[in-house]
Amino acid sequence: MILCTPTQLHAAQAVASLNAGKHVQVEIPLADSLPVARSVVQLQHSTGRVAMCGHTRRFNASHQWLHQRITAGAFSLQQMNVQTYFFRRSNMNALGQPRSCTDHLLWHHARTRWTCLPGSAAARS
């Protein structure tokens, strides 16, 4: 199962998938709170199913190609300049409530680190 649903549904849907004996990938974030996220991790351990929380874009062919070339040493990163543009007129979450841009920026930061800096903490997450 690949869950790309509103954040507030992630944990419950991951639990349902694991309880149904399915492997599951959950788009970030795994849950709205750390205790709930920990309960999903505990369930994953008890079921033995594969459960993953991550950036779906990591599996995009262009991101994979670039990451593989950098990891193999074919490219040498000289400078990284990441720019994020917001095209929304308002920044609302899936519930229609105002949110900060922090989650969006962190998502792009972690994805870029994974792609371009294979030894970084983000690459190991």
C-alpha cells in the first residue's frame, strides 16, 4: 500500500494496512504526534511487514538517476542552491486551516539532501 492521503489519516491507514498483512509506504509525516507514530512502529515490528515513511519523489526516475551518479562518485557536488516557490494564494492544510510553510520547506530540504548528499542524515532516514 502506498498512502498519499491527508496527514490526519496516515497513522490509522498505516495501522489498517499492517493489520491486513500488507507492506505499506506512508508519505510524510507518519502521524500527527510522536506517541501515535511510535505505536505504528511497534505494530510494524510485531507484524514483520515492511513499513516505510518517506518522500515518494525519491522513487522518481530522475531523482534516482542523479542520486546514483552522486553516490557512485560520477558527479562532484560543487555548490547547492535550493529554491522553493509557493504558488498558493493561501497556505492551508488538508483540513482547510492555516499552516506555516515549515513542513513544506523541510520536505524539500530533506529530499534535496537525500538526492545530492548521500552520506547525510537525511539520506539514511
